[in-house]
Amino acid sequence: MGKEQFLTVPDRLGHHTSKWKESEQDPELLPAWIADMDFESLPAVRQAIRDYADQLVYGYTYPSEELYQAVQNWEKSEHGYVFEKEAIVFMEGVVPSISTAIQAFTKEGETVLINTPVYPPFARSVRLNQRKLVTNSLVEVDGLFQIDFEQLEKDFVEHQVKLYILCNPHNPGGRVWEREVLEKIGHLCQKHGVLLVSDEIHQDLVLFGHQHVSFNTVDPSFKEFTLVLSSATKTFNIAGTKNSYAIIENDALRKSFQARQLRNNQHEISALGFIATEVAYLNGKGWLEDLKEVLEENIDYTVEVLRNQTDIGVMKPQGTYLLWLDFSAYDLSEEELHARLHDQAKVILNKGTDFGVEGKQHARLNVAAPKTLVQEIVARIVTAFPKKV
């Protein structure tokens, strides 16, 4: 079908769609916040779900051998990551996996570190599990987030960090961490006995010639202290089917993780999740390549227009379809900024402060939508935030 399949805006109203919920009450609002895409899902996945419906009985299911093989083959072909079937643990989602890891490998009151600004459920999961949260602020250098390694090691030591949750590619900002950066992280974790959880759910959405490096491919020794989390859901816009996987090569870590998973009764996965993941990995390569071209075009368009026609600072992502916007030039309070976006521009973006204190006067914009929809969203932002004379 080519890129034509990404031109149509699907009608998501009335489907209990989280992203479009507010628009059901106010049709003028255009949502560009929650990280799912306003594109139709892979045709093969849609057909597989129809076939499942025709089974007529929707009971408990287990993962097929073909699913395990599909995950292994995808990780090997796309990311050069080779591991045994036994290393795979299926879970409902990456965020539940993060909570399970926190519970399995730390005690209440012990310290978990994250790099902020970052995906809000990281901090929420730490706090709700009564762990001490340490935030290591990312530094913006030449339009990209960088890790302050001197401060990171200082945080490890001073706060006796037990667990480090890494986001790669990073959300927000779309930073794709290079092998050298990951190597430094791994050696610091080894030096200070820190376990690492690497959230790699956006691994397939790396753009503009950048390359995702899965953490355990950097150094074979890293697998002894690392859990890699990923999923087909973000890649193929199938988040509602609910499935992800943890790759845990260390036997002791995997058994501890699975013991907590069972204790939480998180071991049962949706049949639709199993089916959609397998079919997407088996049939989705061409669809994904077309999608990435569309995302690059949307990002380039958005960056050019906002930089030329507004005073909004735009962090161009190396991966994901999420743009980190800096509105500080407009001298607005948080309340004034988001009121102008919501009430005047009539667009829904993620509030920057949800990602950490570093997100003050920022917002996150999702451009994974047909070009016509992206153009309308960008035009509204330009009108509400004109360039200062």
C-alpha cells in the first residue's frame, strides 16, 4: 500500500479512545498528547483479530512457540540482539514490568534513580511503591539531551541507588543514546552494584539515520544486571491489545522477577496481545519502513514551521514521534501556557511538568498523525504563539 495508508484520519470518536476522550465533549479540540498514533494499524493485525473473533470462544491462552520465535527473530534482525527463548517473560505492559522490577529488586525506602524529564509513570511507579526517588537531570546541549555522568555517579554513591530506570530511546525529546553513552552507564552500574531496567519500547521508531543500540548488546557482562523491556505495541499502534516482554538473561534475576509477577497475578496476558505481537513482527517490516518515512516528514515539517514562525524552542527527536517544546520565550506561567494551548489554540499537549521539574514552560507534542491533521495542529499553535516582533 505504501505511504497512502497513512493519509486517512481514522474516526476515533465514540470508541472509548483515551487520546480523543476530551474531544468527544468539545469537538473543536485536537489531541496531540498521549503516545499512540492516529494511523490505521497494520492490515495483517486487523485480519488476525477478525480471525480470532471467528473462533467464537475467548478463553485463557498461552504464548505460542511461533510468538517466542517471532520476538527472537525481530530482536536479532532489527537490533542485533540474540538471546535464548527462556530469557523472555511476557507481561501486560512495560509500565507494569517496571513496577514489578521495583518490587522484586528493591525494598521500601531504598533508592531508585531516573533521568528527568522522563515519561511520567517512571516517577509514579517509584513513589507508589514507597521507594525513594532520585532524579538525575538531563542537560540540553546543542538541542539534544545529554547525561551528566559526574552527577550520575555522585547520585549513585550519595543516595545508595539500588535500581536505575533508563529510557532508550528517551521520552520526551527522542534522544537515541549512543553505544558509548550506554557503555559508560553500564560500567557505572557495575562499579556501584546498581541494577538497570532499560525501557526500550520506542526501539523500532529510530529515525533520520540513527541506530538503536539495545543495552545488552553493548557488553556481554551487562546482561548480568540488566532487564530490557520492550513491546510491539508502540511500533505498530496496538497498545490496546496489551502485551510486552522483558528480556532477562540472568537466571536469578528472571526467577525473582517471575516470582513477583506471579505474586501480583500478572502472568496472564490477553490473547489479542499474543496474536497482535506475533503477526506484527512477522508481517510488519514494510509497514514500519513506510511509517518511519511519514514520521520523518511530519517531524521535519513541524520543526521548520515552529522554528520559523514562532519563538518556541523545538528539540528535534532522533527517534519516537514526540517533540519537546520550550515555551519559555513567552514569559507565561504554567497555568497561562496550558490555558492558551487548550483554550485558545484548541490543542491538547502533554504538560511538561508531568515529566519532572525540568519541564516547566514545556509541553510534549505528538506528530504521529496524517499530515493534514499535523498541519492543522501546528497552524493552531502558530496562531496562538506568534513570533515576537
